[in-house]
Amino acid sequence: MIARIFRKDPRRAYIAYKYFLDMKDNLKEVHRVLKKDRHYVIVVGNNRIQKLKNNYELLRRCKESEFVLSECKKLGLI
């Protein structure tokens, strides 16, 4: 997806790539230091770069980082 964005807009592709790379590093570190049975909450706006939906990509990276995803309602956050 980033490569497709790059063909149309290299600057935006770099911004998206850097964002997801930084978030991957953040998720990895938070997962490492977060105490067992604790929650990590991320609020992400529904944003698109070309047709790339950042919220879905971020969810995918959370799953890759071994986080157990919960719905906000289940946590009583909304």
C-alpha cells in the first residue's frame, strides 16, 4: 500500500511509512513494559492517506505486537 502511495505522492508515502514504523516501535516497547492485566489505550482518528485507512493499519500492527484487543465498551470507556 505504501508503494502505491509512493507512486502518486512520495512525501505522503514517507509520512505514512514513518508513522507506522514509529507506532510499531511504540507498541513493541509498551507491550514489553506493560504490567500483566493492564490496559494500553490508543485513540486514533479515522484518517486516510490516499486509500490507506490508518486506523485499520494500526489495529493490524497491534495484533502483530501480541496485544489482546478489546472494544472500548467492554472496558467501560464509552
